[in-house]
Amino acid sequence: MSNLIEQNKILMTDEEFKLLSSLINEFCGLYYDSSKKFLLESRLSVRLKALNFRTFKEYYYYLKYDSKKNAEYDAIIDILTTNETYFFRETGQIKILVDEIIPELLKTNKRSIKIWSAASSSGEEPYTIAMELCEKNFDKMGLNIEIIATDISLRVLEQAKYGVYSQFSFRSANQMYLNKYFIKDGLKYRINDSIKKMVKFERFNLLDTFAYSKYTNIDVIFCRNVLIYFEDAIKKKVVDSLHKCLKQNGVLFLGHSESLFKFSVAFELKQFKNGLGYIKK
Ligand SMILES: C[S@@+](CC[C@H](N)C(=O)[O-])C[C@H]1O[C@@H](n2cnc3c(N)ncnc32)[C@H](O)[C@@H]1O
């Protein structure tokens, strides 16, 4: 049965679930197995109501064929993605960057360094990287440091560019960083312009294989806590694309619960002093 409406709630049939979950999976990689049907139903029903659709089938056709479908994908991405992040999350890898990788690169007389935070959410990760680079005075050495931060969600990118955070974003941060790099703004904290200027935010879908050509010669990629939302085949596709963006011996950092085991032999796992990273062979 389609067209089920119960107590003002629009119900999703199994067929509608299959159609919509595979459309979403193809577009952004998010994967919903049948146990997540109710989650998808409740999250997407907000959009059905906003657009006055009576069934999920109508919504499916809208997403597939309507001239305004791109704007609708933007809206559902904002609803469906998990954007959990905070300053100084999993800092071991950022320590590896500033204490081990950059000093090694400088020994080779390298004067420009390109870092990519490839699922940056609301900006806490790339801004943490920028603050740690400043702590080591790399910003004062006449180096050309580029920090590119990308995400698929326009909502979180707007938050990142705005650069104002509540106390919750600092649950792992030392007070010294708040005093030094933020200005109190009511109950919130606004990031200093000097740090803000170091990070360039852009929209990027990790599944968009052709768009990767924009990101070349990267020294270090942070792609943390996003592969967990993808199926194996998509993880592999993303990792292969990231591999092409890195320089020879460039480093890929994943989240603590993620690994390349099964997905790529084109990287070598390296134990640094402060954690693990994958080196492009
Ligand atoms: C849990 S957050 C991780 C943020 C940060 N890297 C960290 O570890 O704290 C995952 C982010 O991945 C983004 N994301 C999900 N699918 C994506 C895709 N296909 N392309 C780019 N970003 C995606 C989400 O919008 C979300 O902001």
C-alpha cells in the first residue's frame, strides 16, 4: 500500500524506502538498510510536508525529475547528514602534522604546504589545524600554507564561515585557546579573523569523482569520521579518489574507528609518535 496517512503522519512503504534510499545512496553515499526505514521516514516527512506531497512516491519523482531537484537535494543533505564535531577532536593526528610532517617537509626546503579537511562539518577541525599551526609559528615563517575545508552540507559550511561557536564545541579544548583565538560574543565565541583567513571553505561531495581534479598536490588530507557512513564499495571509491589528490608520500588521516584495511593497498600504514597515518606509496 502506498499513500498511507496515519494520524497526520505520512508512512513510507517498503517500495518507497528502496527507491529513496538508493537515490540518496547514489547521490551522497549515505547508506540506509531496512532497519533505518523509520529514521528515513521521519526525517524526510518534514520535506514532504514543506512541499505539500501526500506520498513518498510523489517526493521520489520530484527528487528524480523536477527542475528544482538540486535545491531539494541540498535540503535533504542538511537533514540527513550527521555533523557531530568539536575543537581538538582526535588531536594526535594534528600533533603528527605540526610536530612531525611539517618539520620533515621544511627540511626538504619546501615552502608551500597544502592541507585538506575533506569532511569539515562546521569548521572545528580545520580551525583546530590552523590554531595548532600558529602555536608552532608556521604562519610567521613566510610559508605558503593552504587549508582547504570542504563538506557536502551547505548549512554546516555557512556555520563554519560564520565562525561562532557555543561552549559545547569546546568540550575538548584547553581554555588557553579560547582566550587566545576567540572573542566572547554573548554566550558564544567568535573565532579571530587571523585564524578564519587561513581556511578556505568550499562545498564538495566526496562521491563526485570528476570534481576531485580541483584538489591536486595535497600534502595531508584529514578525512575523518565520514567513511563510517558509507558502504564498502563507496569507501573504496572515495579512498581511490583521495589517493590521486595526494602528493607522493602525502598522508591521509582517517577517524579513529576507520581503517583502509580491505579498501586500498596503495597506502602504507605508518606509526608516527602520536598515532597512525596512511602514506601514499
Ligand atoms: C561526523 S562529521 C565529521 C566532521 C569532522 N571531520 C570530525 O571528524 O570531527 C561528518 C561530515 O561528513 C559530511 N559528509 C557526509 N557525506 C558527505 C559526502 N558525500 N561528501 C562530503 N561530505 C560528506 C557531513 O555533512 C558531516 O559534516
